[in-house]
Amino acid sequence: MARIDGRTPDQLRPVTLTRKWLDHAEGSVLVEFGKTRVLCAASVTEGVPRWRKGSGLGWVSAEYAMLPRSTNTRSDRESVKGKIGGRTHEISRLIGRSLRAVIDYKALGENTILLDCDVLQADGGTRTAAITGAYVALADAVSYLRERKLLKSEPLTGTVAAVSVGIIDGAPMLDLCYEEDVRAETDMNLVITGDGKFIEVQGTAEGAPFDRAELDSLLSLGLAGCADLTKLQQEALGR
Amino acid sequence: MARIDGRTPDQLRPVTLTRKWLDHAEGSVLVEFGKTRVLCAASVTEGVPRWRKGSGLGWVSAEYAMLPRSTNTRSDRESVKGKIGGRTHEISRLIGRSLRAVIDYKALGENTILLDCDVLQADGGTRTAAITGAYVALADAVSYLRERKLLKSEPLTGTVAAVSVGIIDGAPMLDLCYEEDVRAETDMNLVITGDGKFIEVQGTAEGAPFDRAELDSLLSLGLAGCADLTKLQQEALGR
Amino acid sequence: MARIDGRTPDQLRPVTLTRKWLDHAEGSVLVEFGKTRVLCAASVTEGVPRWRKGSGLGWVSAEYAMLPRSTNTRSDRESVKGKIGGRTHEISRLIGRSLRAVIDYKALGENTILLDCDVLQADGGTRTAAITGAYVALADAVSYLRERKLLKSEPLTGTVAAVSVGIIDGAPMLDLCYEEDVRAETDMNLVITGDGKFIEVQGTAEGAPFDRAELDSLLSLGLAGCADLTKLQQEALGR
Amino acid sequence: MARIDGRTPDQLRPVTLTRKWLDHAEGSVLVEFGKTRVLCAASVTEGVPRWRKGSGLGWVSAEYAMLPRSTNTRSDRESVKGKIGGRTHEISRLIGRSLRAVIDYKALGENTILLDCDVLQADGGTRTAAITGAYVALADAVSYLRERKLLKSEPLTGTVAAVSVGIIDGAPMLDLCYEEDVRAETDMNLVITGDGKFIEVQGTAEGAPFDRAELDSLLSLGLAGCADLTKLQQEALGR
Amino acid sequence: MARIDGRTPDQLRPVTLTRKWLDHAEGSVLVEFGKTRVLCAASVTEGVPRWRKGSGLGWVSAEYAMLPRSTNTRSDRESVKGKIGGRTHEISRLIGRSLRAVIDYKALGENTILLDCDVLQADGGTRTAAITGAYVALADAVSYLRERKLLKSEPLTGTVAAVSVGIIDGAPMLDLCYEEDVRAETDMNLVITGDGKFIEVQGTAEGAPFDRAELDSLLSLGLAGCADLTKLQQEALGR
Amino acid sequence: MARIDGRTPDQLRPVTLTRKWLDHAEGSVLVEFGKTRVLCAASVTEGVPRWRKGSGLGWVSAEYAMLPRSTNTRSDRESVKGKIGGRTHEISRLIGRSLRAVIDYKALGENTILLDCDVLQADGGTRTAAITGAYVALADAVSYLRERKLLKSEPLTGTVAAVSVGIIDGAPMLDLCYEEDVRAETDMNLVITGDGKFIEVQGTAEGAPFDRAELDSLLSLGLAGCADLTKLQQEALGR
């Protein structure tokens, strides 16, 4: 069965990771999954939030946002509305959790790395692109700290990538674009480490509930997709 | 391995569903999972939100909140802080999605049912208790509409229950209380229909990432737990 | 003249005070005045707000709120609206003032007791029920401090109860339910100590202004009602 | 016993009511109770708020606010803080209720009069000065409507004035200035019609609770003070 | 060509500067430019904002606001709307910058002077009236500090006044009233020191863009107008 | 005197205007003034804001914002803070006014064009870069409307560009980068039409006030700079 853009069901969109897209940030990546384009900037600050002071532990968190015209129809700015929507909160929290899963707080010491993931253009899979790109920006921010000898030891305990999978017309598909996402009966975001373990599994039946066999095939698809993304991350980082 | 409260790994806490706890609401349930106590109130209004008017379709949504002293240490009111936190948004959206998965909008007609899930006391699993209780309140609100002949046909396409599962000291456990939740390496919330299909799978590695075998055992545990909860819901509804 | 629910003009609704309704709070009471049901939770924290630090004096305050479906027609959550309404503020302040009137700050020492009064179901008189219940929760919170030897001396200088009175069809009535409240020409809330002195007198002409004779008869009715409530509080506290 | 400013216990501060202080407003009064200075502006708009449309009834409401430097120590602007405090809400509601008590909505027709009471300088009794001045601005706004033949009949059913009374060192006093207000054991605001009936009675024990005899003497003092204020209002209005 | 109010093109409206209009503020001026009436209050506080602590430097800032009924048609309160509009922000910042231009922070020492400029009545030119009046209030606040020997040396390095100019029907005019302002093709606000130098030049083409010759004639008009205002300020200050 | 980056005083930084940087927006430009990088997106919607409906006139407005890590040190998101700062408001309003100066509302018909100017990287002159880029995006949005025959006639009455000028160490300079901007005694933003007329003149003395001769030299510098920018805009648009 042909996909809208001619891909096979288990094929990623063209993915690019452009490092050092910004001059000021300690780490920055423009990540593209097809037309989806997310600017990930890592900001390093010495010290940690108040509730963590004196613990000797570092902190990593993330904020996600969409530019108003990243989407097909313009959406109002959350700064103008005066509050952040539920979806934004949820994705910011997801990105933060995903990155923290590969961080050793002790090794990081009392430093904070904040990842800003701003969607410049949205065509489905913005949160998974954000996580995949943010990991690379995070790695650069860690290098920045390492070069300045501000680390106790290596804080990165692994790598992390993310991809969406879904069931469309009964068939499991990898890395949905917006048009596919809208039609999907089930939509799942998987955050997976470089050695193939799960950090997050978030599956939602948008239409009919899914059975265990369908769930299994989605998990397999996602594991393979994240393995590919991991390779692209390593290449981008010159490892 | 014994659990804090003496349960076996696959055992639910004592669950009670007290219907008609409120006099005004079209459906209401006080649901208890052990010490966790959530008041679920279903409010029926004729008409639908503006963006849905004239479609002939109904709407179901939910709002979740915690009383300030539901927790061990008092938390500030979100109304006083002037904004709703990320976690609250996320859970409200989850409850709404879970209930909408068993609703036929056409059959509901242009009616709205809003589920308020207010946590009176929190001891872990508040979101899964809320979904389990809210389904029963929703069913009562549907009956209210049915009795007034305001429905086109039967809008409930199934039942829905939810439970948490997690891995503690390497062992999968069902329905975590707060103390267990804090210690869990992996925490997963499962929303499952009465016929054993998945609506939501939300798993998060709080500590070490989990592998596919662990994921499989958690899914099995959750399927069994939700089957038990489904029975309790049916009993409460006198079906 | 018969009242809606068959009471005599000077009769309270059935009042119950259920202590220790919550497991976590240092004091908690579910208070019921007929169908009005308010959950009062007292939270003790060591220390006082910033502006009072170093004074050696304690602090007591209160927050009042209604669950969205406590009322006949659902009201929007103040947390969702992003601001607290005037009525909520006014009642929170009233409850705080009423309780502080029987507190010796010096004896309390630099401790804070915060009373959360959440209306689970509203049928008139929620603020007076809240004060009456909150006093009992406050007394339990004081006992909690006493048992832990955190008090300099006895901070409770008396007891406090509250009741509404009003004029309906020209006749003074005690403890109005919602239906009566709506019809009342004059509505008055009285907060009175156990020894019959006034802490608050808040009377409002909703319809025709009232003369001094009417005011006098309302005051008498309220004094008698609060004497009854004081007895119920003492019984609940096992004094 | 001499008062701070040499007044007798039953004496008002010098009161002035300067009408037409503003050029744009349909009614406006600069009211002074000693150093307390409140600018009351009445704004007339045709039509009523949405919830009242089609009822044939008018509406009157009020907003109270203090300029940041009206007080001895500057307070932050509520517009900058982003929310209105409890005290502001409470007083706005009180002023609105007090004025509505002398309005016949039917005679007013579907017109709205909004009273803005902005405290330019505060020296105690700002809410009672605001009510006393706002009545005069309201009367001018009614005249404005009458002259344009926009009224069905006379909407003013009476006059209204307000004054504070309190107990200081055991002695009842009329119209407290700030310094007295701070020291008062009991503080009471009375809103009274021109024919000596009560619209609002708001008494609060700031220190020791007050007994019924004390309450009686405060009421007498307030009735006399409002009778004086009524005369000043009538003079200002050239009646 | 005659102006609406009979002035010549280079004539100011009647300007009055009433000092010490308030009893509490360290400096206060009621400034009137024709019907435009702004109350300027200077509040002195020892210490500076957090970001400036320990620098040995003082701080001056300003807040501008309009009373809801200062305008012909009532506007909603920004405190009620819960946020400050763009225009308010912009003018507050302009006033602050203008005053800081004549302040030597070192001489001021770690003291803060905050200028509140509240528009009681608006008839065009509120921001320029505010700056002109605020300077006088600032000078009084500086005197207050000087008398208390809280200054290191003289912090005022000059004087500052402001005026609007505009092009109406092709002709440059000084100090526009509201009716003129609405019709102006170009609107310019000039903030100028006592010795004729520019602090701010803010010109906007409301209709047709303006050429360099027009710009030149507006600058000349403004320089002359501010020279007149400077004289009035000096007289008011008794210099 | 050499500038930091080797430019002559009257030389612009390298300017690029990349059209159609986004796939969804009706007009979009990535504008770069040296390291300053602003993404300008034009969104076309049929219809106009409520207050303009039925007038037959169109509307153009703008919103400006900075990504949190566009600057050297990360700034908090305005959406997270819950309100938009004064500077943001001020610049949004400036961009809107500048573009509206070259728009014939009647020719535009009841269509709205909203320009989003999001600063991806900031190195001084973000507002002038935004205006210069936004004009090009606006022109593309107008073409979009023209191609769909949604215009009555040509709405663009001219072109508009903007540049900053300033005085550094007494010498006038064109197009300041961040490091220069910080050091400038006077900072001026000029918005100028393609035929050399002024739309906005905004000059501020950051240090010493400036005299009329200095003002004149700044105006000359800006006129020449905008003439160069106008050429670059025309080239980008292929005119």
C-alpha cells in the first residue's frame, strides 16, 4: 500500500540534523523530519533551580512551543492568550523526561541545561523530531561543559531518539506526516534509547481501540525507526 | 515479595464506587482505590461548544483537579496561582480522550457531558481512579438523557476502566499506591475497554529504561486489573 | 407559617460534623447543614508568612472554594478562568477573620494553620457551614500542635460558629436553604462566639431596606442558632 | 475623651461633595471626608449586560480602586500584578449593592450606569465616602437620562449614604480616620437610606468580640451620621 | 488658520502645575494642559530593585495609567482585564526613560523614586503632560531626600519637559488637544531638556508620510513649546 | 574610526532576504542583518476584526517576539510568564503601524494580513530587520490575494524599510550591531518609504541628550541606509 509521499510503511521521512545553527546557544540543532522543522537550543547555566540547591545534582528540562505560523492555519500566540495550552505543557514535560532518562545528575553537578524546542514549521511528528534534535543539542551542551572542565564525570548515560508510529487503514506505519496523522486510527509516540530500551510509550486510540497484536507491531516498527535515528544522531555528532 | 499493604503483585486495592453521591449532578460517583478518593460529577448541557455547533454531533470532556489538602503536604490552589499546571492539563486531557473512545457522537446528538473529577484524597493512581469512576458517572448521565428521550440512539459503545502498573525492585506490580509509585522504576497507566482493547498506553521509565519483556508483563498485569475493574463498574451500575 | 422543608422559623437544618474525614490533614471535618456539604481541612506548617517572620506570632488564614458541580448548574472552575471571583475572595477573607478572632497569636507561636473549605455540595449557607466546620478542624490542628509540644500556651481563646438569618415574606428565619435564600428580602450572616458575642455581622437588604426592629429580631434568632451550633461543635470535639 | 483630630465621638470629618469634577462623565463627584478623597464617575450606556438583555430592566454596578500612591506607603498596581485583590472586589461589590438598593430597574429601562470610585487619597473610610459620593454621581447620571427622555419613570426610589463607626478604647466613635481605624477594636460600615433604614450592616471585631449593647450604640451613632450625610447630599444636588 | 479652541499654531493650552496635591507622597503635582489632567505622585523608597543592589546607583521609573472614565467613552480597567495594554506599557517606559535622562544615578545613591502618572481626565497630550508634571514631582522627591541628607550629591543634572506637535491640514501645530490629535496627519512627541537638547523624538505618520522639511518645522515648534514649559516648571518650583 | 566589524560608519551589515522560507504561510521571509535573523510570516485571512466588519476596509497588523535563546543569555518565554512585556508590545505596534502606512485599506477590501516577526537570533536591530523583512512578506501576501482575485485594486501604496542609527563616541553610525547598540549614546530607529519620506522617527538619548545638529546627521545617515535596503527589497521581489 503506497503512502501519500511514496514511502514504504517502515520508512522514515528524510531526516537532517544541522548542528550549530545558532551562534549564542551552547548547543543548537535545526532538525528536519520532512517538512517538520524544529529549532532546538540548549542553554547552560551554572547552578540549579532553588528546590535542588545544595544537592550536588544537576537538572535538565525542556520547553516546547510552536511559532504561530508553523501550521497550515495560523494559531494565536500563547504569550498573547496569557496562558500555555494543555498540549504545549504535555509535550514540554515529555521532552524533559525523555532527556533526563539519559542523564546522570551527579556527573552533571549543579549545572542546568534547558532545551528550547521551537517548531518553525509543523508537518506531523513535531514532538518526536524535537526529542531527536534536542538530544544532539544536549550532547553539544555537555561537550561545552566538558571543555570548560565543569563536569564531575560523563553525565550522558546513553542516547535517545523518538519517532511516531500509527495505524492507518489497518496498517502500521512509521513516522507519520500531518496528513497521515489526521487519518490515523491509533497514534503512538515512542522514545527509545540507543540500545533499544523504552523511555516512553504513549499510544492513543484516536478511532477504534487497538488490540495487543496491533500494539506489538507498532512497537517493532518504532524500535527499528529509532535505531535509524540513532545512527543519524551519531553521524551528526561525528562519533 | 510482600507489598507495603500486604497485597499480591497482581491485586487491586479495595475499590468502591458510590453512585449518586451528589444531589444536583446528572451523574456522580465517589470512587475509592484504597485511600485515593475521587469525586466524579457528570454535568449534562444541551448544545455543544461553538466549534461543533450544527454538526449534529455531541461532545464529552473532562476536568481534573486536586483539592489543596488531598495530598500529604498542602499544595497551592491553581485558582490562586492563576494558572493550571502541566500535570493537571495532561490528566484532564487523558480522561476526556479515554471517555470519548467509548462514545458515539452521532447517537449522543448535540448534547455535552462534562466530567469533573476532583481528587478529595490522593494516595497514588488518582488519574486511573478518575477514569474508572468517571465512566460510571458518564453512564448515569447518559441514562438521564435517555430517560428524557434526548438521545438519537445508544451513545455508549463500550465500557472503559483504567489502572496503573509499575516495576518496583524489578518486579511488575498492579495498582500502585503513592509510596510504591514514588519508588517505581517504571510507571505505566493503561486505559482499557471492557472487551480488553487498549485506548491509552502511557509508560514512562522513571529510573532505568525498560525492555520489551518488561513491557509485555506490565501489559498483561494491566489487562487483568482492568477486567476486574470492569466487573465492579457493571455491578455498581446494576447491569 | 410553614417553611419549605417543614422547619419552624427558629430551627436549624440537620447539622452533622464528621471529624477526621481525611487521612493526611492535621484537622479535617465534613460539615453538613442539610444538603450543604463542606469539606474543611486544616494544614499546619511550621513558620509564618514572610511579613510576620521574627515576630513570635502565629498566623491563621482560610481559602474557600466551590467544586464546579456543587451547585445546581455547573459553574466554570476559577483555575480555568485564571482568576478568583469577588465572592470567593470575600468569603475566604470572612472565614479567616472569624477564626482569627478566637486565636491568641502569641500562644500559637510562629506556626501557621491554613483552613481549606471546599464546598462539595451547595444548598445555601455554605459560608456559615464552612466557619462552623472550620472551627472544629482548627481545634484538631491545635491539638496536633499541642501533642507535639509546639505551642507556647493555649492559642484558642474561645469557640466560634456561624449561621445565616433572613427575612422571608416579612418573617425572620434561621439558617436559610438555597430556595429560601433566593427569596429572602434581607440576608444576614452572623459569626458569634461560644459566649454569645459578635465577631461579624453582615446584613444586606436584597429587596426592601430593613428597619431597626427587624434587625433586632434577626440578631436574636442568630444568637440562639449559634448557641445550638456551639453545642454540636463541643459534642463533636468530645468536650 | 478627645479624638486625634479634636472631634467629638459623634462628629463627622469635614465633608465636601464637588459635583461635575469631570467634563466627560454623565455624573461625577469629588467626595472628601477629611483627607480621604474619592473621585466618583458615573458612566451611562444604553443597553444592559448580556445576561439581562430583553428583560426590560436596567443595571447599576460599581468598580472601586485605589491609586498606588493614595496611601501612606505606595502599593503595587493591581493592573501590574495582573489580578484584583480580595479587598477591592469586596468593596466594589458593596458599592454596587448599596446603590442598587435605591434603584427601580424597571423605571431605569435597559440602561446601565457604572460607577467608578477611584481613591485619590486614603485616610480611612474610603468605601463609605465612595458610596456617599457615588450616590450623588448616580443622581446626576439619572438626570442625564431623564433630560434625554430615556427613562420610563423615576428610577431613584430613595437616597443612600454610608459611614463607618467603631469602638476605640471602649468608646463608640463616628467616621474613623485611618489612625483611628487601625486602633479600633470593632469596625463597622453602615449603609443607610435617607429615611433611616439599613441597606448594609457590616461589623467586624478586629480585637475583642463585641456584645449586643455595644452593637446597639454603634447603630445609633451610624444612623445619626448618615442623617447628616443625607442632608449634605441633598444640598449638593440643590434639592 | 484658526484652531478649534482659538489658539495660534505655536500656542500652548493653559498649563497649570499644582504642587503638593497629595498629603502622603514625597512629591506630587496635578498637571493640567487645558482639559487634560494628570496626577503625578513621586514615591521615594530606600534601596533599589534586586538587579541593581550593591551597585551604589539609584533608580527612577514610572507607571502611567488612565482612570476608566478619564476618556469620553469609558474604557475597561486594565486591572479587571488582568493585563496591561501595549499603549500603557509604551508610555510608562517613555516617562521613565525621559526622567532618567536628567538623573545622575551615583548622586542619587541606592534610592528609588517611582513616578505614578494617573490620568484623571484625557484631552490629548496625556503623556507629554505626564512627563512635564512628573519632572516637578521628581524634583520635590529629590528635595525630600536632600533634606533628609540621603543624597551623595545633586542627582538632577537638568530639567525635562515634553510637548506634542503635529501636522493638521498641512500646517504644523503645537500641543494638540484630542480633537486635533485625531485629525493630525503626523503626530510627534518631543521630550526636551531645559537647555534645548533632545531626549526623545517620536514621530509617526498617521496619514501621509512626512518629508524632511515638515520634520524640521515640527522640531522648531516643539523646541519653543518646551522652552515655555520649562519656565512654568521653574516658576512652580519657585526657582 | 574603525567599527567593531570593520564597516564604515555609513555601511549596512550584509543583508539577505530569503523569500518563501516557509511552506504554509502566504508570504514568508527569513531576513538577516548580519547575525540578526528574523523569520517574517504573513498570514492572510478573509474577513477583518469585529470592530471593522462591514466597513469595506482591510486590516494589517503585526506581532513581534523573540525566541528565548535568540539572545546571548536565555530569556524567559513570555507565554510562560503569562504576560507580554512592554518592549514586545511596543515593537509589535511599531511594525504594524509601519506597514499600515503603505496600505490602502479600501483596495485591500475586507481581508486581514497578519505579520508574525519571530527573532531567531538577535544581534541588534531586530525591529528594523523585522520591518524590512515583513514588507517583503507582506508584498507576497498581497500577490497571493491578487492571484486569487480577492483584491479590489492595488493595496500597496509604496514600499517601506527601516534601519537603526546611533551616535557612538560622538560619531553617527548606521545599522548598529548589539555591541554597538549597548555603547551608543543615542539610538534612533527610522522607518522610511521607498521615496524617502518618514513614517516613524524614534530617537532616544541613552546617555547625553543630543542636539539638533546631531539629529540632522542621523536623519541623513538613515535616509541613505533605507535607500539601500529598498533596493535589496526590490531585488528580492524580482521587481
